[in-house]
Amino acid sequence: MEERMTDTPLASPAAPRWIDDPQHRDWLAAEARRQFAFFRASPRKDGGFHVLAHDGTPLPGEVQELHTTTRLVHSYALGHRAGVAGCEAIIDAGMAYLWSHHRDADHGGYLWSLDGAAPCDTRKLAYGHVFVLLAGASARLAGHPDADRLIDDATAVLDRHYWEDGVGLFADEWNRDWAPFSAYRGMNANMHGVEALLAAYEATGREVYLTRAGRILDFFLNRIAPAEGWRLPEHYTENWQIDRAYSGNPMFRPAGTTPGHSFELGRLMLQHWDLANRPNNGAPATARRVIEQALADGWDVEKGGIFYTLQFGGAPAIRDRYWWPVTEAIGALSSLIKLGGTEDDEAWYRRLWQFADAHFIDHAQGGWFPEIDAEGQPTVTQFHGKPDIYHSVQAALLPLSPGVSRLAETLPQIG
């Protein structure tokens, strides 16, 4: 491992804004480098990537999921832009595996998972396909020669099978041969769709990506959020009505609302507003309302951390505390602070980093523990090993960028 961070202070004691404090910025850069170093053990010799145990050794099994491949490409593309050495090997491996294995040569689109070279879960999920677009966009900004073909292929699949132009949203899932799988519609795939569309716009300048991202944001943040107490229901019917009775997989499609997604979508609204030349449309105030409501509802005032899910009225539902809502809250708060911020924004930003440093960051091995128990100690219930670098490395990188958009283009050199 490159460096140790035990007993390293997060910032100077009297720093007015941590994102401007040289000591905090050095700490963020060091934390990002440690994460890139830890996940360099991910590539398999025969292609694809391992899931890593807490100590950085490969976990048994060869099942490779689409979001793991794409998120590693995206994250190491950011690392490459930030001057971190050795990122190209993971970008190359991920881009090759996406094209040779995940891409379905028979039916088009991208398979959700493979077991070795054999298809495992062959569903065609919008959630996975928007991450393919994100990987392609980030790879383009990193100068990868295969980025354009991946962007164009993913865009064509999203256009043909997922984009519903009448409502301006993505449908969710199909069978491998594009026969209907379900009538489910979801917020999560659309939220990450915004992320991918904005990255694709930053990489290519094509206005269609910015326009579609704006339509998705308008539905969830300008229409749904105000009517739902500034919370964001996760699940919808085929006609895009809130499905309050839906309860799917408790990890990936839990009932109710998820405060971590409010942080993500709020930050993405600020990114879109900035890329659209900051129109006078109230977007910053709307994003703030959604982010602040998620903090008010989601923060565990007794133990710290953020509840995984909430009931529709804001009461805790699944009280488990995972790493990724904290990382997304850090990113959202850093964006609010860059746009002026308040004393409360600064206090939340510090509180979140202090909690992450005490409970989620693995100071001995590198990377972040994905979940903690009631006593705040790492535990293994939903997640085995350290599932990915994506959420936690962006928490370290987003505050280092001077703006709220074009992260890959504006990162300082931290290598």
C-alpha cells in the first residue's frame, strides 16, 4: 500500500472552509491515491475483475457484474485525469471486457453478469446500460481509443429500448432477447441515467444528452419531490405513477425512499444547471431542499451515519448504515459549499468526513468498509469484501474540483 493515514488530521483546526484548506486537500488526495492503490488488485489474469476481500485479496468466484466493470473504468479514468500512475491497465481491461464479454453479440445490448465466460444473469437493465455510457464517456475524457464506439453503441441501445420520449424517462428492464421482462419503472436507473448523460455531454458536447438529463431531473425534482415532502419515492408503475406498495429486493429495490439517492440527484441537478449556463430556473434552491431533507430524515442522531431507507413520511425503515450514502452526502455538500454554502453546509461536510474517517475508511488496508453494525464496527451482512471504488473515490475527488461540473476536466494533479 502506498501510504498510511492513521492519525492523519482531516484539516487544520481553524480552517474556515475545509475544501479550501491545503491540509484537507492534501488529505483528500492521499485518500484517493490509497483507494486507487487498493483496487489495482482487481484485474483477473483471464480478463474481467475480481471482487476484493477486506484485505485486498480476491474473493472466490468468477461472477462479473456489469456495474463493477463500468464503475472501475469510470473511476480509473478519473484517476488518469488526476495524474495517478498505473490507471491505464484497468481502463484497458475494463473496456476490452465490456466489448468482448458483456456486450451481447447475438441480441445487442449488455448482459448484467457473467460467470467466467458464460452468461449468468442475462437481463438487460437500464441501470447497467447507463453505466456503460458513463464508462464510455469517462474513457473518452481519458483518451481511450475505443471510447467512441462504446458511447455510440450504448446510446443506440438506450435510444431503441429504454428511452420513453413521451414522458422523458428511461424504462427499466428487458429479457435478453428484448422480450418484456416486467412493467417496473424506477428512479434509480434514471438517476444514474442523468449521471451518464451529463458525463456524455461533457465528453462529446452533444446537446441531446443534456436535454434528456434535464427532462429526467424535471420529473423527479420539480414534480415528484415537492409533492412528496422533498423526498424521492423509488418505485413506479408502467404509467409512471408512484407504486407505494412495491417492495422488491431489500438491497437493490427496497420499499419507500432512499436518502442516499436524494444526495446524488440533488448534486446532479447542480451539475446540469451549471452545464446549462446557470439559467434562472430555481435549480440550486430545489437541489438544496432535496439534500437538506435527506440529511434531516436520514442522519442517525444517536449513532451517526445515514439510514439506508425511509418510509414515505420520512421515518427510518431500514436502519442499516452503509458507506455509499455518506459518500454521496459529502459530494452533495461540497457542491453546495462551492456555490456559496452556509455554516450548516460546512458543519455537515465536516461531520460526514469525521464519521467516515472514524467508521468506514480502512486505515490499515485501504479502501472503505461497506457497512457497519450497531456499534459502528465493520460487519458483513449485505456486502462481501469491498464491492467497488466508485462511491468512495468520488467523495475524495469531488471536493478537489473547483466547480460543480466537468469533474474529469478540472481535477488537480494528485499523482
